Amino acid sequence: MRIALLGIYTEALFLVSAITAVAMGLAEAADPPVFGSGAGVVVNTSNATSCTWDGVQELDDEVWKPAASYAFRGRSNETQGPGHIDRDIMHMVRRLSVTEKIGQMTQVQVGLLLDCNGELNETAVKHWINTWKIGSFLESPGNHNGRYSWYSPQKFSELTDAVQRIALENGPKIPVLWGLDSVRGANYVKGATIFPAGIATAATFDADHAFAAGRVAAKDSRAAGTHWAFAPVLDIAVNKLWSRTYENFGEDPFLSAQMGRASVQGYQGDYKSDRTRVAACLKHFIGYGYPFDGSDRANRHIAAHELLEYYVPPFRAAIEAGSATAMESYGVVNGEAIMLSHYYLTQLLRKQLGFEGMLVTDWGEINSQDTLYRTAKNVEEATKLALQQTSVDMSM
């Protein structure tokens, strides 16, 4: 799909940058956008007759009773990885227009689908599908002014199923991909099993624990109608001042590699045919765990041989295990923005490590090249550089 886009870049650039600007910036708008007939008017209005909700989130009183098909089974090393693309998928991509291809490369957060009562706004869903051809949504409605603070699988899947139904009836009629940060269990799903953080899992020195955590997180995520877990976290935690040290498997490359491999196997397995599995996502590529002053997204200064010897092994292990997707890292390594780096995201990730899966940006990272890092003069240039210089497939 990227190759198709690059071949018609001039025609596509405006649409890509427009989608990116809307998708990443809309949620931060001071005033709620209104839905009208004018071109370019964006959504998040209510399809209800009036706004009656006071905005105080409620408790979802549903009790989860897992189906028998979600019964846990022991560890298996069999994982269906990326590579071969089915013929029907290729046929589908070839029939898409430029706009539809760009939309499939764009992911927006679920809050843009909710009305002022915290419920699903079907008008908004149809707008994103029909006008912007969006291919992916992420997050839990509980994090974005949804009616409930914590959604049960029943309530969560009612929402995701409704979105899928609309997607299959509108726009390019392609099912949407739903991503969720199920890092230590499906923590955004009420009733799901929550596991110790990555650093504690690694402290067991038993990869079976990493497998089990991924396996259960996968089935709990899938029960909510989501198909993609943004996990495992494979950063090597070098600077102990960093606020995200607890999320990963520690500072030892070998241990992190073993845990990462088992985790991918747990999450993903034969995910295309096993409906209790999800696509895994190795993150954050690369060097995220060594911010020079400990603050998140701070510059990293890592010698080339240290990067290859200490930071790459966990990612190599996850790629060898068959991870279907990867997420690039926030920030800058050795003066080069990861998001715009041909070396890190094409030469190293694709050619040297052999990753053949789908690469997604971290949250708003294309926009951040303009607004935060100043590595591009505007969002349009950031979009152009990301497409021309890297192998990124989707903008979060």
C-alpha cells in the first residue's frame, strides 16, 4: 500500500496531511467541532436530540462470564507471522482509490466517535468511514469521555461491533482494525486479568510467565472486540530516572529478548484463525529507554555499536517470533528523529532485521515533527518526509 501511495505522492500529499492534522489535532480543540454541510467540517456531534448526561462516568454493572472458547491452553511456540499477503487482500487494495488507501493508513482515537452523552455517535462513525475512509481506531471509550469509566467486554464489544457493522456498509466496506494498550493484561477491559508490570514479570526469569500474560491479555482484549495489542514493550531500561522503566523487561538484552519472544507467542500465536488471539506489536523501536536526563522523549545519545549490541536483541527476537506489527519510538537518537529516519525505520528495521509486518507511529508522532521537535517546517512536510524516507504504514 505504501508503494502505491509513493508512486502518486503529489496527488496524495494534501489528503495525507489533512487527515493527519484532523486525526491528531481534533481531540485537543478548545471547542467541540460541529457537523454541517460545509466541506472539511469535522465531527463529534450528538445524534441524540439533546445532551442530557452530566459528564460523570458511571460504573458498568455487567459481570463478565467468559465463554468456554476462551479457556486457557498451555504454551506453544507456533506463531503466524507477517510476510505472505493473501490474494484477496491484494485484490482489495488494488481496487481502492487514493483517498481510500490514505484512510486505511490512518488511525484515530475512539473519542471522536462518541456523542455528548458518552454514547456511540453513528453519524460521526459514518463520517469518518465515508469521508476520511479511516482504517483503524484505538483506545477505550472510558479514556475519552465514554459513559462508563471501565467498559465490560459486553459493553465494549457492543460499541466495536456497531462500528464494524457501519464500516462494512459504508466507504470502502473494509473491517476496521481496533488497537488497545493491553500491555500487562487487558487493563482497559473490566473483569480482565491484570498481570505484574514487565519489570516484575522479567524478575521471575521465567519466560512462561510472559507467555501466559500475553495469552490471557489476548483473549481478554479479543472479548472486547479489539484485534491488536500495542505490546510487548521491548525498550531496554538504562536510565532509572525514566518514568516508564517499569513497563519493559529491564536492562538485560538477553532476558528482555527471551521475555519478548515468549510474549509475542502468547499474544499472537495463530491469530488469523484463532479468534482468542490478537496481533502483537513490538515497541518502541528504538532506543527509547535511554533519555539522557530521564525525562520522557528526551534525546538519546547511544553509540552505534551499543545500539546494535544492547538495544536491538529484544526486537530481533520479537521479529523472529513473528510479531505482526511494530511501533516506532518517540524522540531523537543521536540527533536523528526516529519518525523521519531512513536508517532506523528502513535500513535497520526492514533490511537488517528483516521485519515484514506493519509499522505504526506512536501517538501523533508525525505531527510532533512540526509541533514539538521542529524537524519539519509544518505537518505537510513532516508527512512527506515520513512517507519518502521511512517504511511507516499507519499514522496513529
